[in-house]
Amino acid sequence: MSEENDNKNLSETLFVKHKQAKETSELTRYMPTNRVLLDEMRENTNTSWYRNLHRLQWTWQGIDPIEMEEVLARIAGSKHSRTHEQWLDTVMGYHSGNWTYEWTKLGMQHQKRAQDLQGESSADELFNASLCFSIAGYPHLKNDNLALQAQVLASKAYHEATKKTRFIIKRIEVPYKGKKVVAHLHMTSTEKPQPVVMVSAGLDTMQSDMWRLFRDYLSKKNIAMLTVDMPSIGHSSHWPLTEDTSCIHQAVLNELPSIPWVDHFRVGLIGFRFGGNALVRLSFMEQTKIKACVSLGAPIHDILSSPDKLKKMSKMYLDLLASRIGKEVVDINSLAAQMRAWSLKTQGILTSRKTRVPILALSLEGDPVSPLSDNQLVALFSDYGKAKKISSKTITQGYEQSLDLAIKWLEDELMR
């Protein structure tokens, strides 16, 4: 049987049981008293989508913008019934127009292209397929059966890609609380230990989505990349997200001396979104083991400590937080109050002693999750720390600009 049939059959068997799976926007249960607030949120929102569309992030990660717009157009144009008419991506059932279905279909096209190619070109198509499957599961809420099936496909495609690329990718397993944290180490060679950057993304992004960061940035400097999922998502989904956002990364960091291919005296960190919160925290907890840290668009204090701001976030964002903390039934007011504990200032980390780790805290202009005040707070408590607001005519340039800055910062510190 050909590989193409294998993949097709895998996707059909995975999804067949879930033709009528519960649609993502309805998975999170709220207290009846929240009904009015939820209705207001839907009416006040000026978007036609339940999901926050990360067009620029996905393009940067490797999605072809034209293919992306075609997928979104098919979802938007679907005649099938929706859970909420005003949200285009709430098509019920696993068929055309459904978010998971359309993104999975695009992933399968990339998988098929990979079969006709060799070497790096084939690997790139498979990494792309993995990214499409990952977006098919976005925002990766617990109990979202279609999303869980999409994650299986994403992992499989990533694994296939690692066998075809010229780069070396090793799966690392770190014991933690009776289970194992799964991380992936990406290297250009194993001849001598390489400096390493531990990378973690937000609460809605899988570690396999970070491939381009290695291929286009870190590999060119011969810096290894170690990807780790945030607690409560992907390979780290056994553990709920608690205020100790950096617990899993800390376990991985402490394992580095026993990994022969990395230079554990030259460790850098890059955290995107909530991953930034975790890695800034780690830079205070483990000052002697880290050379430099970059956080991009991280929620550090402001939004976490202002219930009113948090309540203005999209329903997807609230669903996501509730899912990560492991709440069965959500009361928006108590969720917003509970998030205070995630503020690094409330935890007393950004109030007294500095860290000797130089931290570069970046965000794009006008980012509601990561205002300049948060980044200035981080810089203030870091030796040689720096806060920067990226203002750019187009956000795409802003993305490139912030990554160039981030890699330069890490390279300067790691190579000292």
C-alpha cells in the first residue's frame, strides 16, 4: 500500500468517529450567570471569527498566504450550519467548511507533494503539512476530539520530516513528576557540543510549529534549538498550567548537562506569548544556568492583573485560559481574578532582586497582551535588560525585525 493511501486512511480512521464531534466554540462550559456577559462579548466583537486569526504568525511559520486565504474562504463560504451564525469558523461536523477539515485537507496536499520530492524539499513539505495539521487543531482546547486527531497527524508528519531533512533532530525525554516531558533538539551537527536555545511558544501553539525559527535563523549561526511545549498543551498536556509557568522548562534545563550534543554553559531562551512569561520566570529561578533570554509579546503583569482587560479579550482567549488551567465550568469573574496569580509582579519576582540574565523584552506596537510597560518592568529587573517596542509600517516587517533582533541578542550573549 502506498504512503499516500496510508496517510489518507489514517486521517479517515482518525476522524470517522467524530463526524458529529462537538464544535470547538461550544466546548467550554460557563456558569449560567455568565450568559449575559458572553452574549455581550459576541455582540461587541468586531470580528467574524471565533478563532483569533494569526495570519502573520502562520505566514512567518511557513504557511503560503495564498493557500491560507483559500482555506479561510472555503470556511467562510460554507453553506453548512454553524453553532454561531456570526462566527464563520463554527461550522459543525467534520466536512467541508469545518475548520479542522479544511486545514487537514491542506496538510494532506503538502504530504502528497512531499512524496514527489527528495531531501530537503520533501522535508519542507512535510514540515509544512505538520504546521497545517497543527493549525487544524488550533486553539487546541482540551476535549476537542477533532483537534486531538489533528495533533496526531501533526506529530506523524513532523516525525517523517525529521527523517528527510539534512539537519539532525533528536527526541529528548526528561523525567518529571512520574511522567516524561518530550522535547525536540534540532542541530546542524553532532561533532561538538553546540550552544542551545530553548524555545517555547504560547498556549495555543505546538512545539512542532517552530521549525522555521531553526531553519532560517538559528541553524545559520550553528546554534541548536530545543523546543518544549508549555504545560497543558501538546507533549506537556499531562500537566495543567499553574502559576509556576516555568516548572517543565526548569526540569528540561536541569537535564541539559546530561545531553552530550549541547554546550550547557551556553544556554539561551526564547519565549513567545505565554512562553515568554515562563522563560522570563525561569531567568529569575535559574540565573546561573542561562546566558540570555528573549521574550516576545509576553503577558507579564498588566493584562493578568486587570480583570476588566481580561474580560475584554476574545471568547477564544478565555476558553483557552480555562482549558489550560483545567476548569470544568467557568465563571468569567473568578477566572479573571484567578489570573492575577500568573503575574510575575504579583508573584514577587519583578519586585525586589534583579536577575543577572540579560533579558530582551519585545512586543509589537499596540499589543494588548504585552504592553511596553510590561517589557520595561522586565528590563528593569534584569542586568543589561532591554525593552523594545517594535513599531513598523507592516507587522510582517515587525515580525522579521523582532526575530533578527532576538537572534542577534542571543548570539552576542552565547558567544561571549
